[in-house]
Amino acid sequence: MTGKKATGVTSDRKRTGRPAITVRSRAHAGSRGGIVASSLETLYSEDSTPMRRVYLDHNATTPVDAAVLDAMLPFFSEDFGNASSIHNFGQRARAAVETAREQVAALIKARAQEIVFTSGGTESDNHAIFGVAQNAPRAENGTPHIITTSIEHEAVLNTCQALEKKGIGVTYLAVNRQGLIDLGELRQAIRPETILISVMHANNEIGTVQPLAEIGKIAAEADVYFHTDAVQSAGKILVDVQAYKLDLLALSGHKIYAPKGVGAIYIKSGTRLKQLLYGGHHQRGFRPGTENVPGIVGLGKAAELARIALADDNARISALRDKLEQGLLARIPDAHANGAQASRTPNTTNIRFPGIEGEALIIALDLKGLACSTGAACSSGAVEPSHVLTAIGLTAPDARSSIRFSLGRHTTEEDIDRTLEIVPAAVAQLRGLSPTYRRQAITLR
């Protein structure tokens, strides 16, 4: 959706037996001087009564920024060349890719030659972990060993579990109620055969930020490679690969207003990493395959915009997040914020509403025009409660009653005000239908 044209999707009463409903996408002038995708859309019913739609699921994905789209468009048409070609068409594409590499490097304070473009965060995490594990020699006193945490994204957890099946040892560090690991436990977990420590920077569900600088010192002292999944932190908070003593870092474009299907891995110079894919000699052999030039250009532009606006965006978004969190806790009895005592990304709050099922609340809120989630979009439909929330000590019912609200660059004060109207009413309605919550309330009295 570019914002240049309104689109309509109308259901036919004759075919569905339901009232015709038309969804129209709007755009508004942004502070950057261009047209930006609004976090509000308008839903029109038969009587033309508008319903404001609010998007608070930016940890799942973000809209492509208008400036990012503008930067990408030429590379779908006139500048379509293959970046590996030596003629003029190819060299224009190559120049754009290298500019993007510099832009991504600047965002995380790396060197351009240490950035390798990938298809996204999952590929980057797999490349880092498999690459280290498959390159490690068998230790004399045991098999190679990896340390990670119990609250990682599935891109890390499932990769580690796959390595366990191949005989690699993996330690999963526990976290406290705020989602933080214990640095003492990390030190104790390191063995002579430990080859990698993989700890995410910011958690995708509760926003907790791990102390990477301290973890990096521990890894460096033990001469162990250090990897972080920065998919939820890059572009939201300061990321400094040198200060954190990182060897490997994964990031994804669609979390920072670039398109889906593009990401990057930072590989510190000198890091011994076996390649994940085989093919041509693209990107110095680290990642074969014809470069996705439009996507890479978009990622570079998004990284540049995020770096420039980081401080201002953080201040504005964190103020809106705090207003939302405090407003919901004040308006809804028995509501609690999960992991709120730790340092968090400025856009994320995760709140539990005892007495309701999260999935039911998500549906009720969506019908009222509010989009949020029960956790990671990659885990939607999972039968088990969130592994992150159970790891911080929540019971299964409390985990299932928790909702994640994640704000973004285009979130407005009006969005928050509307959310503070919708959520308390929806929770009250669902609790009114819950015999379990009523019994709990009677017991408390």
C-alpha cells in the first residue's frame, strides 16, 4: 500500500448474507515532508459511520516508510541491474547496495565490510549459530557447547534444538520475573568447550533489554563468540557492536519500516563462520544468491532514518507507551504489566488481564478497530502459552490472559486515547461472561 490511491474491499450481501463493509486505506502528511502510512485506517459500514482503526502491533511488523518506498522504486524499473554485473546497469545497482551497507553499519556502529545482507532475522540467526557450531572443532574434553536463554525467539531456540539433535550441548539460562538473565549464572555455565553465547538484545514479547555490555565482557574474558538477536532493538534503542563486544548480530528490515524479506547479519572481522548457503560468490562468499537490490536499498534507507530519528522517536513513543500502560492499569481492576520493572524498549508494554482469554480479547479488540497481539506473530496459533511469559514465572492462565501492545513511529496521541476507550470496555465485557473471574472476585471479597 503506497498511500497514492485509496483501495476498497467490499463484501457482497448476496454472497455472504452480511452487511456490505468497505475498508478504505488513507494516508496523511508526515512530519518528514512526505506521505506516511497512518496507524489509523477508517472502516465504513452501510450507514457510513466511521470506525477508527488503530495499529499497535509494530513488534510484529511495520509499514514501509514513504521515504523508504521512494528510495526503492527506481530499482524495480530503470535501475534494475544485477549488482554483480560489470556494465553500467550493474554498477549502479552495486553502488546502491554498498551505500545501503554503509547505512546499516552506521546504525549499529559497525564497519561496512562487516555487514552481510540476508532474507531477514531468521536467516541471520541461523547463519550465526549454525556457522559457529559447524566451524568449531570437536573439543578434547567434550562436544561443543552453546549458551542461550529460555526467552529467545524461535529463530534461535529452534536452531539450538536442531544442534542438540546433532550432539551439540546447549544450556538455556533462566530469567527472573523481569525477563533478565543472571550474570553469575552465565559465568557458571561457561565450560572449556563453550563456543558461543547467544542472548537476544530486546525481547519481542515484553521488551526487556539484556545488559549486553556486561555479557560481552564475560564472553570476551572467556574467549567465546558472542551473538545477539537485535531484531527488536535495532532502530529502537542504541546498538553498539563495539561497546557490546559482539561478534555476530542479526537484524530484520520489516521491524524498522523497510520491506519484508530483507535483513542483515553483522560478522565481526576475523570471526570464523562457516557459510550457511552455497552458490555463487556474492557478498564475498558469505551469502550467495543474487542480491535483492530494492529490498537492500529499502533496508539501508530505513536504517538511516532510524539512526537520525532515534532520540526523538524514543522520547515521543516512550511517553505514549507510558500513558497507555498507566491508563490501562488505572482503568482495569487486577491488570498487571509484565516485566515493567526492567529496562525495556520504548514502544512495548505487555499487560495481563486475569479472567479473560487473550485470543478472545484480541478478536474483540479487532472488531472495535484495534490491532494488537498475544505475543510473537511467528507463534500465532500455538496451543501452548507463551514460553516467554511462563519463563518469567507466569502461570499458564496468566500467560494466556496477557496482551502485547507495541507502538510505532506513526502512533499518535489519538491512537492511545482511542485504545484507552476500547480495551477497558472489552475486558469488562469478557469478564462478565467468565464464571471463573466472577468466582475469583467473590473469593477475594
